[in-house]
Amino acid sequence: MSTTEVLPEVDILEGLEPLARKLGNGASKPRGLFITFEGLDGAGKTTQLKLLAARLREQGKPVLETAEPGGTSVGMQIRHILLNAENKELSALTELLLMFACRAQDVEECILPALDQGLIVLCDRFTDSTVAYQGVARGLSIETVRTVDRIACQGLAPHLTLYLDVDVETALERAHHRNREDERPETRIEEQTLEFHTKVRDAYLDLAAMHPERIRLVDALGTREEVAERVWGIVQRAVGALGVR
């Protein structure tokens, strides 16, 4: 006769959600401005973020640049696992949890302190990426992503999201060209099928339609200077509206 005790099932996420609400509600309202860049790999997010950061600094605005996955020393170690093309066995759920582990560290270590100091934080990807890639394209569900987000991000959401939109074929062509030049091994996500990336783009467009007050669609075709002007026009209005000095 077995003496093993059968323990009752426990919903871990349900138990953690009150903690997430406490963290989110207990934090003071940040004084800075949180702007995220979203889009397919090859849309030009990183380039446009750096151009915007330089322009804001020219105007005397304090800026913090960060990126996901990455952003911190711990985050860069997680990034290597997530994007290394050799890690083909990585499951969708593991991918999701690693993305949020990286994000939780970035939020705690960098983003929230910078916002509390009144900085403009520019972030290359945030939870909208996880909704599009893991929630929709990987099929884990948007609800699952939102549940983990409430825990990992302490209620933090961007004031403004710039979604750089470009067709899938052009984005992948740009990304592959970049990777050939850089000889980077971080290609695991980009190596997914055309159908996968099409789902990601469709998910982004759906998010932009659902949240037009936050997510602004930017045409990412054209020269980088032309796209930068489109980005600048949107950001100028946002900075002015929120009274960021």
C-alpha cells in the first residue's frame, strides 16, 4: 500500500495575481514617459529608436534606451537562450516565461527607476510583442500573456507605442540581409515560417485597431530619414500632451 500523499491542486497564477495587483497599485505614478517600439524583425525598430533618442537628447531631454529581450546583464543571458538558433527544442511556453523573466528584470532594474526619475524611456519591444509572437503566432492565447504580464510588469504599460508596419516579405528580407552582414547567431525567431510571421503582423494590426489611443501605426517603408520624420511627428505631440520637460 502506497503512503504517498496526494496534494490538492493549486492554481499558482491565481495565487500570484493578488501580489501583482498589490505591486501595480502600490507604486507611485511615474513622472517620466514610457515609449515602446514594436514591429516585425526587419521593420527598423532599433534604428528608429536610436534616431529618436538622439533627437530627444539634442533637445535636452533625459533618455534611457533599453531593449527586449535584453536590457540588463541578466536579460542578455536570457536573450542568448531565446534567440540562439541552436535551441530548436525550446517550447512555446518556455519561450513565453523566459521573455517575461527578462522583462521583469528590466522593469525592476531599469525602467521603473528611470521613469520615477522623470526620464523618457525608449524600449525596443515590450508586452505587445509577446502578445503577437507567443500569444497569437505560438497559440498560447492572449489571456495567458496578459496573466503573466500582470505579475512580471507590476502594472506597467507604455504611454505610447510606435508600431512600425511593413509587409512580411520586406521585413524578412531586411532581417536576413542584416544577419548575413553581422553573422549573428540570434536568428531562431526569424527562421520561423512565413505563415508564422504573417500571424505576427496580423496580431499587431489587430492590437493597433483595439488600442488606437496608445498604439500608433507608422509606415516603415521609405528611407530611414523619412520614417524618422513620421516617428518624430507622433512623439512630439505625445511629449507635449503629457507635459514631459
